[in-house]
Amino acid sequence: MDVTTAVTGTSARITPCGDIDSDTLAPLRAAADALPPHVTDVQWDLHDTPFMDVSGLHLLLPGSARRRVTVTGLRPQPLRLLLLAADINPGTFDRLSTSPARS
């Protein structure tokens, strides 16, 4: 899995390329863990992620860190998974937008 990280001020964008599953979770967590402590906003850009299993939910769920997490570029299957998780456990996500991924 290729992972691109860009930090601008207190914001970071992490862009994985490929499926998110148990095999690719470690490099994604490593990318998030390697962010500088001053980063308060993290954007996961999933426009190149066609598939995500429950491992992706563990990655994106609000954690104990004091960082605001945003997910953009959701393709149909990852979006369905996040909508299902939000339906099962309302309040898990502060706001879930159904805007389509960019082409």
C-alpha cells in the first residue's frame, strides 16, 4: 500500500492508495502515529480506496487523541460501510456527508 502524508501547519492529509484491510492497517496507523504533535486536524482522503473492511472503521473511529478527523473522497463501498456503522451506533461520527468521491 502506498500512503502519502502532507502536513500544512496544524493540518495533515493522509492519502492511502489501495484497499484498507487487516493487511494494510499497520502502515496506515504508522502514518497517523508519525504525525507531529502540533497536528490537530487529520484528513483521510480515500479517493483511491475502493474497498475498506472493519479494519478501516478502527482506523477512522474517534480515538483518545485530541485530533479532529475528517474523511473525504469516499467511494461507494467504504461509504456504505461508514453509513452502516453510523446506523448501528448513532453518534459514532459527528457528521457524515455522502458527497461522492472526486474522479
